[in-house]
Amino acid sequence: FVLAETLPLPRVVEYDADEVEALVYAVEAFQTTVTAGGRPDPAAFDAHLSQLASALKVDEVVAAVRRTGAKGSDEERHHGPSIASVVLLAHGALHAVPIHALRCADGIRVSEVFPAGASYTPSLELLARAQAAAATLATLPRRAVVVQNPTNDLDGADQEVQHLQSLPNCDATVLPHDDATRERLRSAIDAASASGDYGLHLATHGSFAVGSRLDSAVELAGGDSLSVFDVLSRQFALERCALCVLSACESGLSDTTAEECVGLPAAMLSSGVAPLV
């Protein structure tokens, strides 16, 4: 379905039974490759993306989106230049597919078709919440709470935070290494929240708990963690978090056995965080 404010009804791209079967096969083959362990062969990975693009009928879908923004001339109706960005809402196992990275027939990735790129939402309800929150922000927050390499084994995370601190107009409360405990993070977030909107940047390890979705988490110091359960049960004051960056392995993964994906991104968004990277 293609939804837009300019459309009185959704625009539909249909798939027959054989096409659905091909799509299911392509998704399962892709998931088998990426969950096999180790680094997948680049050529095999690209082959899977090509298979997914074909099975998902990416060119037809993109054409339908472009027509949504078309106005006036035949050229505009064909290319639809007025569509600046697209928000992707997947279903079931498609949550695990990098739809934005799929290539159209001309070799252009879906995210490159639109000037402002592509983003994802776990559900239309969370998209509406995020858009409402974003509408109240004049600028991104200057204050930030930053978790820096709490396990002290991520050199890249240290460099990442050093760069963040060098940015102009960035007032960052950094919790480095052993200081990034659960209680110190809670205190830093409470202090930032009391002053208004703030950003949260987590440069650490992450883990996705297969079969135990509420236990998916990012690591903190001293064996502590910030989990999906913590976020959903409002253990931290995230309502004023106006930008969150999850810079942690597996933090973007979600349980796709349900109709909507469940993981840290969806939990953060449902708690009022918007936007989220």
C-alpha cells in the first residue's frame, strides 16, 4: 500500500500467489545468510538483495510512490519529483529486510531515489507520535547525555564520542567507561530532562535476545544494561529525549514474529523518543 496526504485512498501494488511465494523464499534465503554467523560473502549478499528487489517488485512500488507526488506535466506524472522522502512500514519478516538498500532496475537504491532519503517506522501509530513530537522542535537539542564505551573494549566508540564533543554548540554530559553505570545514566537523564529537550547517544555493545524480546539491551558499565523492558516500563525519563542514537551492535534488530516488530527502536519510539538513529 502507498499512503500519502494527497491520496484519498491507498494506492495498491498487488502480488499474485506465485509472486508471494517467490517473495517468501527470497526473504527466507536472505535471513538464512545473515544469521548464519560470520561475515557474509559480498557477492552472495548482493545477489540476495537483487533477488529481494525483484520479488518485492521494487520498481513497481517506487513508480507508484513517484506517481503519488506527480502533478502537471507527463514528465512529472512519470517521475514524481515532488516526493522528497519515503517512510517504510514493513510487515512480519519484511522488518528484517533492508528495503532502503534494494536497487531499482537503473541501479539506484531506494533510499537514493528520494532527495531526503528513506526512513522506517514500526507502525503508523508510532509514526504519528514521532511526527507530532518532531513538529514541536524548532532545532535539534544542544544538551546530550552520552554513554562512552562502558565495557572499555570499543576503541571506535571512544573516537566517536571525541568527535561528538568537538561539535559546535554541543553541551554533552559524557559518562565514560566505568562511569556509565545504570544509576549514573538515570541521574544524567533526569538532570537533562529537567532542563528541557535533550539528546541521548549510546556508544556501546548491544545484544538482541532471540525469543525473549524484552531482554534485548545495550550494555552499561558494571554488568548493567538498558533493556527493552526498562524503556517500556519507563525506568528512564525518555519523554523529553528529542534525538536518540543507538550506536551499538544488534540494537536495530527486532522480533518479527508478531505483526509489528518489537525491539529497542520500537520501544524507544513508543516512549516518546523522536527521531531515532
